[in-house]
Amino acid sequence: MSAEEKSMSIIVTKGSLDWAYPPFILATTAAAMGLPVTMFFTFYGLPLLLKNLKLQVTAAGNPAMKMPMMGMHMGLPNLLTAIPGVDAGCSVMMKNLIKKKGVASIEELREMAVEAEVRMIACQMTMDLFEYDKADMIDGIDIGGAATYIECATQADINLFI
Amino acid sequence: MADVTLDAKGLNCPLPILKARKALKEVPDNGTLEILATDPGSVADFEAFCRQTGNELLEHSENDGIYQFLIKKSA
């Protein structure tokens, strides 16, 4: 089986710290395994292309989120997740865990994706909608729309929506 | 003795694979890359990596929580 014959595309629709991991892990790993990879960043996934990432986890909407604490796994009751500062606190905990367990940061994975020549497409419509400027995005990205993605997807063996 | 040795101890998925890919670029064709890792998932991952990329996993072993892999770079 020749790796060169396979390729992958990923639609990236979510931009919180936890949701940023799957697309960047899979994109960098696929590229390392010889697959050409295209990532299409749309809606809340688009800010993952900003030069300065300020990623947070959101406890609300992730009711199964539990963190290892004091030898057990602790979650937050849904009501508490609405309190200001809770997301920031959870994000600090998550980033500490990430560092402690030798997990790459999103910044690091994104840099490796760029190095591995993963093609990154920013959704033009999302840029207009949420008023993002290409100047605020990392270098080397393409701008495109649904047709740009579909053309790429028709040629890819693996198409993921995350 | 491997041509290049990569210390990936303490790193978690997918870093050992990503760093191995980079390290392989320094290895001459038919040369070998030794990888040391502590991620238990790296065993299955390096097997899959080698199957997909056509490089040969010559051997792998585990000693006291350290996984050692020897990969031969295909020409």
C-alpha cells in the first residue's frame, strides 16, 4: 500500500482548547504518515488560524468533562459552569495537565502542521461574518469557500468533520 | 548502533510519531533510527506508522517502562 495514494481532509468547526486537539493531532499525524492533508477552518474553528491563540475549554456544554483531582475525577454541576471565571479556571487546570503529561500544545501542533505543509483554508464567509482580517491570521494559509473544500474532498480518501 | 537516536521519553501522542518523522529525515536510506519512548500507545502507533510509510520496524522492546524501537528507513 502506498501512502502517497491516500489523502485526508478535515473540516474544523470548533475552536475551544479541547476541540482544537483532534483536528490538529490527526492532521499532523496523517502528514507524518505521508498523506497530503487539507484543513478547512469554518465558523468557530476559524479563530484557530489567528496568530495569537487564546484558547479556553468551556465547561458548559461538556457535561462529561471531568478532571483528575485528589485521586478522583471531578466534574462541575452544569449550573456552576455559568459562573464567570469557571472557564478560565478549568482552562488553567487543563493546560497544567497538558504540560505535565507531555501532550503538545495547540501552538506546537499547528506549527508542526505548517512545517509538514498541511494545506489550511480559511473560510471566506466566516471571515466576513465575524469580521476577521487575513492580516491577523498565520502566514501561508489559503482563503476559500465551500466549493474549494468540495473540490478537495472529492479527491480525498478520508474526509472528517470535527 | 543506530544512525540516529530520538529521545521521546515523557512525550505523549502524537509527539513521538511526529518527532520520529522529522528524525527520519536525518537518517540515510537503509539506515536506522532508534526511538526511546514512555508512551504505552507508541507500540501500536509505531507499528501502524511503519506499515503505512513502508519503513521497517526491525525490533521493539520494553524495559522498565521505556519502550525502544528500531526503524529501518526504506530507500
